[in-house]
Amino acid sequence: MSTLLAALALKVENAKKKMLEAGAVSPETAKTAKELGVDEFTIKTRIAKKKGITASSDGRYYVKATT
């Protein structure tokens, strides 16, 4: 994994942690990137999607529960 991808993966993990701490775990409790204090580019990446970060229909983000 390149250094750039490793750095992005770390940023995604930090964003996911902030979402969980803020309770953004469903479309109803989703937060904007600004509310979370994270870069929107980071949470729109393919890596973020693989980590369970999902966008709601109104542009807010949350961590999708795994089954």
C-alpha cells in the first residue's frame, strides 16, 4: 500500500470514529462533514464506503451497521 493510501485509510478511520462518537449510525442521526469536523473528500472515497461510511439522501453521513 502506498504512503498516500495509508494516510487516507487513517483519515477514514478517524472520520469513522468521530461519526460513532457523534452517534451518526443511521440516516436519521447522520451528520454533515462540517458537523463532524472531517474533510468531505475523505468520507466520499471508496475506502470510506468499504469501511461502512454511507451518505444519506440529504448529503449527511453515517456509519452503516454491519450484520
